[in-house]
Amino acid sequence: MSRDIGIDLGTANVLIHLKGRGVILNEPSVVALDKQTQEVIAIGNEAYEMIGRTADSIEIIKPLKGGVIADYDIAEALLVLFFQKIHSQRWFTKPNVLICRPSNISEIEQTALVEAIEKAGGGKIFMEEEPKVAGVGAGIDLLDPSGNMVIDIGGGTSDIAIISGGDIIQSTSLKIAGDDFDASIIQYFKDKYKLLIGERSAEQIKIDLASAVFFENQAQLETKTLKGRDLVSGLPKSINVTSNQIYEAIHEQLAMIARAAKELLEDTQPEIASDIMEKGILLTGGGALIGSIDVFLSEYLNVSAIRANQPMSCVAIGTGIMLDLIQSGKLQRTNLSWRQKVARYFSRLKRRIIG
């Protein structure tokens, strides 16, 4: 039988929602590739564990950057293998797929997403903007005409949207998100402590200690040990780290997200702004788990910011809800525009010529 599936194809993680079963896959968007044979050695969790620990003959690739496909062939291979993972036998018919995209990506980038899903085994493919789907997964009723605001901080992009009556009426997308936080943390400890740490260490210390506010009371701060390599001696080195140091590393990026949200609010119709003031702003995505980010945004925007339940799963959960709305006829399916179809044709033609 055919099963409808929803895919959150994120820069950091891929989540797949299967109708009737919920979120059945949540793994890193990472592929390990043999450089010589170009064969895929590992994907997802297994490939992620290899980051920083591989031989020179193995390359670790993240095929999505900024919420879009950066390496088409690797992204396609990743999706094919994830599809096989969630269904050990062949689909009797190809599943309907709802795929999410960041706001403001180009039609060519949208077409690349659709083609990758088709080649992985998808049937009818529908596309929705990620912040809308995240909002639905966090509890927004798409059929409600009143206004809602969502700030979705993912791995590659932060998408901010104002939603009313099932449509996004205003939105902006920033290529500032979880991966940038990690890079800033790496740079911070390199510059200030001459300590070189890897991607996984940066991500883990972010998960453990990241804070959107600075704590004056030092005695209350939690401390973690961060290990890396001393850039002066070249030897292993460890230091004790607090949330205030992680705040110093990432606060500029958080401020940029807050400013973008403020600009969107300032340009909102008074009635919609009133709805948002009453309901608050929903925070979704992995970035919503940063400590005190709700406090920081509430103070900056003068509107209550509310962390969604299961913020990392909101998009995947939302895809399941939206597929049900599509099937019931309450929501119109989104088809490719003629420009996208033309772009898709030439994209396929180019790949045939190049081989």
C-alpha cells in the first residue's frame, strides 16, 4: 500500500513523518563517501559519528547548505537510502510526499528539491514553506483567519513568518542558524583560548550550555569541560566552560535574528499585530532549545515568545497534519509553476549532457 510521508530535509537533520506512525526517522544530514570509489560508506547517525575521526580516504559531506541542496547527487543518495531505511520492501505505489523549503529560495532550488525526492522514489510531491509547516506542527490552526508569528531556527536558516488564514503574508529568511552558531563557537575558543575544537564538540557544548542571556551571578552557572588541541603547544588541552562564554560566542547572531523579527513585526498590519500580541510568537527548530531564548526574544520584541513542544520535530509533525488537510480537500495542493517546470526541464537536460 502507499503511505503518505512528510520530509523535513534540514541542513542539520532529516526527519521523516509516516502517516499513521508519526516521526519515524530523525538522523543527521551527513554522508560518508569513499574518495576513490565515490561509494557511500555511511549515512545519518553512522556518518555523523565519523566526523573528525576518518582516514584521508573518506570524505564527510553535508549535502544541504542554508536549507537548499548544495550537492545534488549526494543529497539524492541520502534520500534514497533513508527511503530504503524506513521501508525495507518496495512501495506498492509511490508515496505522496510533502517536502518543506525555506522562505525565499529560488525556483531552481525548489526544482532541485522536487527532483531529488522524485528520484528517491516519491510519487506526487507537494511543497510548503517551512515556517508555515513548523507553525502547524506547533499547534497553529491553518484555517483560523487570525494572525500568528513563527520564528523557526534550524541548522542552515532561520525562517520568520507571519501567517493568517492558511497563508504566509510576510516572511524573511536568514542564513544564520545552528551551523553558524557552531562555527562561531569554534572561532571564539580559537581566538580567545587558542583552543581548536571540532564540529561535534562545538555542537555538543552548544546543546549543553548555549544561552541567549548573560548571567551576572557567576555562582549559578553550570560548568562543562571542553576538550581540544592547544594551538600553541599542539598538545591536547581541556578547559572549563560556562554558558556565559557560549553567550559571548553566539549573541551577535541571535541579535541579528531578533532584529529581523522586529523589522517584520514593525511592518505588520495593526490587526495582525494585535493577534500576535495576544497569542505570542512561536519558537520552533533546534535553535528554540537555546537556553533563555524565549526570555531574550520576549524582552527584545515586547511580545511573549513561546517555545513549542518538541521544537525540533514541529516541521515533521506539521507535514503529517498538512497532508491530511490536502487529502481532505481543505487545503489546495501546491503545483510547480510554469517557470519551475521550464527550470526543471533544462536542469535535467544539462545533467544528461554533462553525464
